[in-house]
Amino acid sequence: MQMTGQPTATQSFSFEIPRANINGPLNLTETVLSGQTSEPEWLRDGAWFTNVTVLDNKPVKYTVNQVDNVDDFSLKVRGVMDVSTGGVTENLEKHLTQGLGLRDDLDFFYRKFAAEDKVLSLTFKNLRGLRLMRGADLFESLICSILSQNNSVKLWNRSARLMMQHYGRVVAFPDGSQEFLFPRAEALAKLKPRELSAKTSMGYRAKPVVNVSRMIAGEEVNLIALTKKPYADAVSLLLELPGVGPKVADCFLLYGAGYHESAPVDVWIHRIVSKLYFHGKKVSRLKTGRFLRERFREWAGYAQLYLFDYARTGEISAA
DNA sequence: TCCCAGGGAGGAT
DNA sequence: ATCCTCCATGGG
């Protein structure tokens, strides 16, 4: 990793994540735009993607850009923060490595299932380099997962951004820009669902959002402890939360907590798995999830991601 | 106007 | 276990 300059008075920086630190191909655009539900979508400006996170309690605004193709590329990062600090590039590379799944062995995934699963391998050509993202904050991931129920990506993103603007901390960056962080559980716990709904257009989801926030702010639920448990135990604990059913629990565990054996079953996955693996016969959603976990094991999340994108982009007939 | 969106809860069968 | 219906809101 090379710095083009130590943190200066402007607290701006830029560096490159070495190709050798990325395990296999990467399609940054496909990855960021694939609608994964852990945090609001990164903002796009052409081939540049911008996001805000907190590293060591310090807000950082960064922009990522992939140059050239999915196999032979460089991944450039530049950013700005409100206070000067050392080690930001190391921390940010670590953050992006987890957030973009850069260490996941995609070549192994393709090789293994090209041999074992002719159906899944149909998706590999167009989606090469698509990776599982992971949110940086468990609470944010859980709330976003709740917002996504019976909702469109565009709408739940809009509600999440409005929540940030109304109830999140505002951060001023040295480049003159202002960004809002995701609200803390304590801030949402104080709200009346009616008020939250009116300001964010999240509809009936406001009630479970406030109630879950109260449970977490009151330490009735500990997400860190929960995400140290085995998959099955974590699921059953999550199902006790209001607004959290099987799909939301799986979304949180996969995109928020990094359980790669989790496979969220939404309408699209339900459709395409029924079509491709059960000759069009509708099996229940619970069985669909169990089928994916048993068939793909620690790659179930990736199988789900590829089948989802495949279904959404209207190439079902290719099978 | 109707239907749908990366569903969940409560109830009836 | 599986199958209803309702739940807010905005986009097509």
C-alpha cells in the first residue's frame, strides 16, 4: 500500500489496494449495484463509488474506483476525514476487504460448482467478479434488513437515508461536504413509530424498527453476542424480534454478520430455485432455504447472490 | 385502478 | 406444517 502523501492539513488521502491482496476477480460495479441489504447503497458517480463509515471512532468518507477489467485491474481508494490520524489506510483497506469480500476465494467457488452444479454455473459467466458485501455495523444492518421487507430496494434506501438525515449525527468533512451517519439505537428508541413513519415513509415498518431499537438500547438484545453463536442458534434468537422473520434474519446474518452459509429466500429466489431445481414445482420458502444451505454449505450465500441476480436480470429462460 | 416490491404476524385449516 | 389476509408506501 502506497501513500501519495501523509495526512495533511486537509486530511485527505489516496492509496491503492494491491492486486495481490484481492483473491480472484472483482466486478466492483456489479457488486455495489446488486442490491445487497446490509446498509444503504453506496453513492455512484460513474465508475466511482462513495461511502461513509467510522474507523476507530472517526468518520471517514471514501471513494473507490476499479480500473480495467474484472481480472486485471487496480483498485483505487481516495478519501477524507474530519481529523488527522495515522494508520487510516491500513484500517480502510481492512474495512474494504471485509466490506467487499475481497478475500473470498471466487476462483475456488467457480471451479467447485462448475463441476458440481450445472445450473448455478450458468450464472458465472455474466456475474464473474460479483462478491458478497458486508455492512460495517450490526445495528444498521438489522434495521436495513427490517426496512427491506415487502419493499423495493429504492424505497428502503430512501427511508434509510431519511432516517440518517433526521436522526443521525451530522459530520462535516474538510472538503466542505456534510454527511449523516446512521442513527444510534438510543436515538430511534425515543421515537414514536408514527413520527418515524411520517418522516421516512417506511410505513408499518416503523413500529418494529422502534421496538427493536428499544430492545437493543435497553441491552435486552446483544447483537455482538448473538453473532458469535452458530447459525441455527443465531436464527432462532433473531426470530424472536418484532419484524424479523426467516428472510430478514438470513439477510442480517449474511450481509450484516458474514454468515456465508445463510441464504435469504425472497420472492425471486423462491421463484428461480423452484424453477431450476424443482422442475417448476413450488416448494415452501423454508424448504427452499434449507435446500440451499444443505446443497451449497458455506457457499450458500454466494449461490443465493448469483441466483438472485440471475433471476432479476431476466435470464431465467437460459436454463 | 391495480399490481408489485429481496415479508411478517396472526389466525384458520 | 401450510395457507389465508392484512399490513403502509410509492413506482410502474
